[in-house]
Amino acid sequence: SWGVEGTHDTPGPSPELYAYLATHGFNRGQDGKLGDASLSRMGKLSWTLFRFFFTVTILQVIVAGTNFRATQEVVEVMEDGKKVVRPPRADDPPEVLATKRRRCKDWVNLTVELEVFIGALYAAGCSPRRRFCHYWSQLRDLLHGKEIAKNMKEARFFQILGQLSFLTPGDGVTDSGDHGDKLRKIRWLDTELQKRCQLAWILHQYLAIDESMIRCTSRFCGFLQYMARKPIKWGIKVFCLADSEANYMFKWSVYTGGADWTVANLLCKVLLDSAFDDAGYVIFMDSYFVSIFVFAPLLARGIHCVGPTKAVRPANVSNRMWYSWPFQQYGDREAGVLQRGWRRTASLVAQCGKRVYATCWRDRKAVNLVYTAFGECTQILGVRRWSKEDGAHRSVPAFLALVMYQKYMGAIDRVDKTIASAHIGSHQCQHRFQRQLFFWYLGVVFNNIAVLDKYLTNPKEYTDMRKKHEGGSSMGWAVFQQLGLATELIDVGRRAAFDQLPLPLRQRGGLPHFVPKTYGRKPRHGHHCLPAISHPRLEAHCGALPDQRDRMTRKGRCVACQQRARGHESNHGVPRDRHTTPGGHGINAVSKGCKVCDVHLCDRCVTNWDHATHMQAMIRPTLACGSLVPRLGDPYVGEGSSGVDGVDGGGGG
């Protein structure tokens, strides 16, 4: 281990996790893996792992907190010129108390449908939309998401999303009562999820610490950070500790600022507590955390660190070796003398009697590395680098600490990539920062479930199953895992809600209150506008009469008038807002039109509007990919296509 000594248990899933899985029918075979690996069991296994992280207690706390917030009495007041909704106070005047009401007027207490809601969030990430409301859209079949729309009403989904809460104020358990804690509203959930993540996994020897950003633009979050080099520039900064060999998120700490916050406290007390002492762990980190002043106490505890730094020598320091880089800075002037692969190493003895090493290595630029592991290795290794002079890759001499740093440092970035690919949440609901944190927790749990699926299954069976699926499906393996988890959560939640219904209602085939009862019925508008009364030109145009037009959400200029005016000679050189029709009529803004075509139409143009020609450019290209399922009898549907009114089905074009 090149000077890294310690005792390690067998890394991977913990015995506590195996015991939990055994109670749900997942038993270990002789090879230590779970038997009967198949696609049909992956969803069940993912749901079982999800319930290991989100225990019954955690789900009950979220249900209780959400019900408390939704039924809480609030008043409406004007503060700083803005309308604010808040709980009433003892000193409020009578006119303010007269506005007292429940936060959500038509709220029905949340129960087991929370799992359906979480499953809908996972299912939404498999096919992301700009807004959540698009999954219930009946006007755009390309946006409609049947897996979500047929299992939860749109109004109920947004009710839960708006009232989602993670503590019950004053209960003494989820609410610590510390109003100085900026994460008070979600602190209990954050702590419990970290405990479950740590309980499920035994770490490998190589770990990584890095920053992660959670997208958030809330005006009510007082600890937003800006990081110019991150894909997410503005958001909540989280310091994470992950297993570098498995990409398993093990521990994290949300940055909230504070006068007493330091990097030394973060590393030595929060992320690397006493459980890491004398176990031989090697921590890889970036230059934000690297300091000899921090490495020395960690080395005394038996924790080894590797990280880059800058070659800076501060002035007026009595003992420079402890605070600065031991070498001078090498710039472009020395590039002609110091060839690629040149290095210089120095070391000093820390107070614990062990050595801290510092190496300056020349690539295209100088790379400065501080490390307390791999220092005794004198073997010269090679790293693959591109040579502009040779026009090809060649091997550049390097040392072991650098090679290991390049191999094991990117664990947090890979976890961030998995979370970003899951698309959990929406850009439109960032008003409450704790909700953004909850979406991030769901992404972390999904990442850990994907890692555990791989380690719990026989490697050969897992690889064959993955290749078989990716070879016969258009979706990737990660999307398939996420969709399987979402489907299982929705099915379990619906069955539990159905079992809670009264017996007579179950016998009549009743549905829970959050399940839409009219899903699959013909929507108000189909692929073609159907007239209410006859008209002589229905076969060629939309057929809507002036008094049968749809009322649009906003006003707009008539599209048909604009098309006729665009090519007329009287409008050449005239600004578009001053165009007139060939008959000399002005093009005014109207509030009615055709919602299927998403166009505004005046009363003169609606009876001659050619719906088929307008929709051909949008509908026909989508039939080949199967994203849009047209109606029976649609003129653009081939003989092999099929569909049901208002319900997505199979088909082609």
C-alpha cells in the first residue's frame, strides 16, 4: 500500500443492508451476491433499497409536516410594499386577523400517496419537461406524460408540491428550536438521510472530497454561492465525501456560512470524524482544501491526504514550511529548460513523526502536489499526454501520487453527472430552498441505489442484463433503472391507497381521491377540431365558426391575416406591425383562435383556416419516432398504426 497502513472491512454493501434485504426476500447466494438477477426484479430491488434510505419514519415525518403546513392558519399582510402570507401574531390588528384562513383551502390530508408523488418526480426525470404542468397537457401530445397523468391529478400534484414540508414546528424532534440554524426546516431530514447512507455502505480505501452545487435562485436563501467554473453558477454549495472506487455518496455538509466556519473544522470535525481515524483512508481533494497546516493533524490521526496547491511563499511568516510551498514558482521562461516529466520533491517531518511530501512536476505547466501517502514510492510511472510536436500521444514520466490523484479524484463529479441526468425537480419551483435540497436528496439516493444494484448483483449477470437491455431499447440503462424505481413507487403507493378505501367503495371499483377518474376519456380538443354544427367546408378547414373559437390565454394578431399580408406588394418596406390585408383591413389583436394549432384567428379567417396544412409540419415528422400517438382515422396514420382517443398507445406512421 506504499506507506498507507490500516484495517479495512470488506468494502461494499454493509451487513445491516444485507440483513434488511433478507427480510424482503432478497437472500445472498454462495458467491455473496443476490440470486435471480432479472429485469423484472430490478424495480422491486430498487424500491426495497429506496425504503432503506427513506424509512417509514422519514416518510411519516414528511406527511405530518406537509399536513401541518397545509392546514395552518395564516393571515395576509403588507410588508415593505409586498403581500406576505404568514401565521398570525398576538399583536396583529383586528383588520389583519379578519383575513385569517387556512393555507390550502381544499386540502385533503396526505397519506400513503406521498410515495406516488415521489414516484412521479422520478418518472418526470425520465422524460424531462420545462414545466411540471406539461405532463398533464391535453393540447400537446408530445408533452403529455401518461405515467404521471393517469396516476395523480394535476391539482393534487401541485398541492403537495406547494405544501411540502419536512418538520412539524414545536414537536421537539424534527424541530430543534434553534432559529439561528439556517437549515432548521430540513436539518432533521438531512441528518437522517446521511445516517442511512453511511449505514448501507462500507468504504473503500480511496475517498474524494469536493464541492457540489444545487441549483437555487430563491430570494429567501441567505447562503447562496457563486462558482464561476461550475456548470451550476448560482446555488447552494455542498461539501461532499464520496467513495472514489464506487462513486457512492457517503457524507455531505451544506455550506451556510458563519464567522466560525473554516476548512480545518469542515475536514477534521464534520466530514472526517473520529470514525476515520487509523483506518488507512486516503483522501483526494482539490486546492480549495489543501494546506500543510490541515494535512499535519489529519496525518497524526492516520488519515492520508493528496491534493494540488499553488507555489506561493507568503511574507512575514516565521515558519514558512508549515504555511507555504517549499519551492519557487516556475513560469514559461523555465519551460525550455525544464522538460515535461521533470520533477522535484521535498519532505518535512510533522509533529506526529511522519513525513509530508511536496512535489513540483512539469507538464505543460508546473503542477504542485502535496501528499502524505505514496511518498515512499520511488518507482517512475508514465502518464499518457498529447505531444503537439509529435502529433501523437506519448508517455511522460510521473510519480505514483499524481497517477492516483488523476484516477480517484473525480468521484463527486461523476455523482453530480448522475444527479443531473436524473432531472429531478424543475427550474420553476425554486421559491423555497429546502424543496431544492429535497430534490437533490432524491438524486443522491438514486445514485446510491444504482451503485448498490451493481454491487448486489452477480457481475456477469448484471453485465449481460445491461447489454441485453441497451441492445433492444432506445433508453439508457440509468433511465431504465430510474423508470423502474418510479413505476414501483407509484404501484406500491396506489395499492396502499386502494387498500385504505372503504370496502363498499373497493367492491365498486372505486379509486383513491388523487387518481384521475376520467383519464383516457376523449379530451376537449383532439388532433382535429370537431364542429358542433354542420358547415359546408368542414372537410378542408378547421371548421370552427366565429362563435366557436377557443379563448386563448393572451391576445395575439390573427395568423391568417399576417400570412396574406406578408407577401402583398402594398406592405413592401412597411414595418410588420403596420401591415394591412390585401383588402385594406388592419391586423388587430384578438383573444380567440384555435388551441390545437396554437394560433389566433379573427372572425373573418376562422372558417377558412386550413387546419390540416398547418398541423402537417408538426405532426407528421413525429409519427416515425412514436412520440405522438394519433387518433384512429387520422389522415397521416399508416395502416399499421393504432391509437385510442385521448390515450397514448403504440403506433407508427
